[in-house]
Amino acid sequence: MTDTTPDVTVPPDTGLPKTPSEASNRVRQSLRRRYAAEKRFRMYGLIAIGLALSFIVVLFTDIITKGHSAFIQSHLTLTVELDADSVDPQGDRSPESLRDGSYRGITLRAFFETLRGVSGRADQREALSLLSDAADITVRNAVLDQPDLVGTTATLPVKFGDDADIFFKGKSVAVEGLPAQSTATPSGTQGEITITADGPAFTAILEQAKIQLRDDIQGLEDDIAGFQRRIDRYQEELSQATDEDQRADLRDSIATMTDAIATDTEKVAGIEARIANPGDSEVLTRESSSYLIRINGGVVKVLAAAPNRIEGEVFFSLDSDRRADEGSWQIMTLPIAESNRRLSDKQVMWLWDLEERGLLDMQFNTTFFTSGDSREPEQAGIWGAAVGSFFTLMITLLLSFPIGVMTAVYLEEFAPKNKWTDLIEVNINNLAAVPSIVFGLLGLAMFLNVFGLPRSAPLVGGMVLTLMTLPTIIIAGRAALKAVPPSIREAALGMGASRIQAMTHHVLPLAMPGMMTGTIIGMAQALGETAPLLMIGMVAFIVDIPGGFTDPATVLPVQIYIWADSPERAFVEKTSAAIMVLLAFLITMNLAAVLVRKRFEKRW
């Protein structure tokens, strides 16, 4: 007997496959679509991870690029004559006598003697800004450490000022030099001299002066266009004015603008005539690049240039006025105009000369890690902020951890389930999302204004951060308690233990790794907070290292905020370096949380 399967016909217009092969095709198409959707989903995930990592790489690269130079500091190798009458006024070599010595005078005298071409008070004032204000303190500390230096000539490393430090780190203006391709003869060795070349050696300098003239023309033309727009507006107002005094004022304004346009137009014509004659001598201004001639052992700043002649001011005296052969002298360029930088041409030449003479010493910046804040960037450090952060986090940990753990234990294990506990749980969850500055306002209103606690102290800062951290610790603690299997509690109770014994001897030790993880994460969050601490005065300028919980202090995030708001350019690298230190702490704390979880967690 043969078993045959009858053909199954599907009624039309039902949307179902009419044959088995058609059903199989539909299944395969559905699978292909599902697999394609899964591939797209994985691809989207990889793209998202790649974007996140690229943003992190850009962030860290920017911070490290700006901040790594803060870990080194430029020093001047200074030869100081430690005259006994100056550094030891009492003559007994006692610490008190050595501490009262006149170090400022001998340090500045040695510095001015080290620089070339310092003459008169104006040069001394200009040179003084290149040296750190703490240079004499460095000399004094060296004498206090080694009293035998009194009466000798010592070679000591002293810090440069912030502008000089930036120059040596390559973040200011670069000195570019090219050997000249002709002979040149100076007319003297000091003062204002003329240098004459056998060929058109100074054509590039003259061309730069012409470019500056074109920029001047553009500026004048912009002024003329502005005056014309104002004249048009005044004329429109004049046609509508009815008051005679107002009409008179408008006519006077139009006349003044017209005269200004005529004056500027005349200036433009004169400058265009100067540009049209390339052989003329042109004067270099502070708005153009600076040029200096290094010849016969001296340096001359170019004041005016012609194709084969320059007029200049001697910065460093020349050894002689003999003719310099081709290749034995050079033209040095400072591309950034003198008006657009903090260092003058003479200051740049002093620093360049010190580096050429081997008196520059780049050392690891221990001050950054051992000193407190300072108005002078080269003296500023993070140690005061680091100690303040330590005291603040200690208060936060001592208050938030026991309170958070006890609250989590009570709510999870002992609190009755009613509307009051539900209200408490809702409020704890809401507090975890409250902006941190609200806790700062609470601390300002209660701890400072009501209880009168000391302002800008780690004690108050720790209490404020405790309020902010508690919800995180409570929520993490309750999650850790929930993760402990009920069988642990039931077994302890079955053996005759009380509820408290079951909790303290069995459940709590098993939940403690999760609680510790939540605590570490909460402390890392507290370490990076700034807003609540600003409200209680921890933004104050603190120089001294805090010695206790009630001493005035600041913390690392606030120190970064203060430096970021500082106008000195040298604080840019300090800010980035402090961010690097703070990120290192945060990464370490989060890594510790991961290790604690991996080391102690149990899988049930």
C-alpha cells in the first residue's frame, strides 16, 4: 500500500506561503534579515566604543601635551659671591645670623653680572622679570644647609621666572638664525651703528617691512570704510532731524569724519608710494617681526633696513668693527612681533645667550609636588591642595562609611515595610541625583551660618561631601545585602543565632566587598567635586600647608579651578599637570574598586 500525501492548497489572499518551498524561502530570508540586524547591532556597538575611546584619547593627549612640561623647571647656573658681611651679619655662623643675611642684593648683583649688555636701571628692571622672586631664598637655603659656603664663591642653580621658563620650553617665541651670504662691516661696537653688506643681504628684512606697510594700508582702509558708514548713517539722521541743535551736531560729526577720511587717504597714498620704491630704507616697528644681527661676538637689533644696509641698536657689544666674512655672521629672526609677546627682544636675547653659554639647567620640578599655591607660577605646587584633599576625604570616609552601612543594614534587614520606609527609600534615591552644589548651599546655611564652624576647613568640606556621598554608599550597600542568598540568613537563624548575630556574623561580612566597592566609588566622586566646596569658601588662596582638620585649606579640583582662572600663561601647564595628578588618583581609586570586587566577590 502506497502512502501518498495529498496536495494542500492554500486559499488565496491569506498571506500564507502556498507551497513548502516558498515557506522555506521565507524562513531563510527571515534568518538572513535577523543575522544582518545582529551584525549591524554589533557594528553600532563597536563604533560607539571606538568613538568613546577616541574622545578619551583626544582628551588625554591634549592634557598630557599641555601639562607634561610642568614637571620640569628651568634653572640658571648662577655664580654668587657669598660675602661674609652680607650673609652673616653677626659673624657667628649661627642659623639666626645666616637667616638674617642680605641675600637679595648679592643674588641680583650676580645675576646682572651674568647677563651681557646690562647697563642702567632700565636694563636691570627689564632683566629682573626673567629671574624668579624666590632666587634669593634658594641662595639663603643653600647657605643654611652648608654654612661653610660663607665667604666663598658658590655656583648654585636658581629658578628662572615664568616667562623665561616658558621660553626655554619652546612655548614662547623661537629664535631662527641663518648664515649670511655676503661680507658685512659694522660702523662701531656700541650704541646705534650701521652695518653695510657687499650684497643685498638684507632684502628679506626690507620685504618684511613692506609687508607691514601693506598691513597698515589694510588697517587704514578699514578705518576709512568705518568712517564712511558712520557718515552715511549721520546723513540719514540729518535728513530726518527737526531740532536745529541736533542738526548742528550731526553736521559737525560729518565734517570731523570727512577730515579723518582725507587724512587716512593721504596716509594710504604715502605708504603706497613707499611700497612702490623697493630700494628705500624702511623702519621696522613693534608690530613686525624682529631681526637681529649676530656679528663679531655681539648682537645688533635692526631698526631700519635697506637692501644692503641696516641701522640698528647694539644689544651686546661687538668685539671689533672689522669686516665679517661670508658665513661668519648671521641674521636672526623672531617671527612673533614684539608687541604680541611678553618678552622683549632684549630679554629674548639674554635668555638665548644664557642657553648658548651653557648656563641653562632643566631639572625635575620638585616644587610642584612639595609646595602650596603661589602667585608666581614657578613657585606654585599642589602639595597644599593634596593635603587638603586628604583631610577632607578622611572626614568624608569616617562619617559616610559607618552611617551609610548602618542605614543600608537597617533599611534592608530590619525596617518594617510601610509608607514611611518607602518614603525614606524614595528620598535616598532622589538625593543621589541632586546637583552637588545644592549640598554646598546646605553646608553654607547649616554648618557655617547656624553652627559657626570654621570656613574653608577640611572639617566642613568633609561633612558636605558626606551628605553628597551617603546616597551612593546606601544604595550600593543595599544592593550588596540583597545579593547575599536568603539561605545564609535561614541557616544562621536555624542554628539558633539571633537576627543581629546572623547579620553581623554572616550576612554583613559577605556583603562587605560590595559595600567597599560602593564606598570607593563614592569617595572617588567626592575627590573630583568642586561646586559644593566653592560654596563653603574652599576656593580661598591658601599658601600654607594645612596641619589639621580645622586649618584653612583647599582641594585639588578647586586648585585646578583657581589656576585655570589665572591670567598668567604659565598656569596653563600647571592646570593640565594638576589634572593629570587628579586623574591618576581617580583612576587608582576606581581600579581599587574593581580589584576589591574581583578579589572578594562570591558567586552564588
